Amino acid sequence: MHIANKTRGPLAAALGVAIGAAVAMASVPAMAGDAAGKDMEKCYGVAMKGKNDCAAGSGTTCAGTSVRDYQGTAWKHTPKGSCEKTASPSSPTGYGQLQAFKEKPAA
């Protein structure tokens, strides 16, 4: 019984360190995303099929669910100021939009 008590302390400490590390690692992507978000904007109509960051319209869930290239309801993060300069053949203006849009008919 004396030996079992000697191993409980180090085992509990190791478990505590492992849990602490897991919690710290889980928070890193969230913080990185917040920092990147300040210099990025949602740009609709520029994502390729299945490559959108989110918002892909009805019948889809989120990231990677767009069903066609340049879908007007799907967005991709782009550097601030670049969205409306990025080509989008489905957009009424021919460029990405800061809001979802109805796609123009294919030519």
C-alpha cells in the first residue's frame, strides 16, 4: 500500500500537466483566428467548390460545403480591401462582394 501512495502523486501531477497543456493548445487557434480576423474580410463569390470558409446558403452547413465555384452565398476570408478587386465571374460586378448576392446567369 505504501508503494501505491508514492505513485499517485506523480501520476496525478502528470495528468494535471497533460490536461493543462491540452487546454492551452485548444485556445491557441481561437486567438490566432481573432488576430487574423482583424485584417481579413468575408468575400462572397470568390471561393471554389468545396473551398469556402463558411456561409454557403441553404442545404449546406459551413466550411467546405459550397456546391459550385464562385457561389454567391459562400465566402472566403480575403485581406481587407482586396475583396472587391478579386475576380468573380458569377458576381453582377464581376468582382467579389462584401455581402451575399444572387449570381448572374452563366453566359
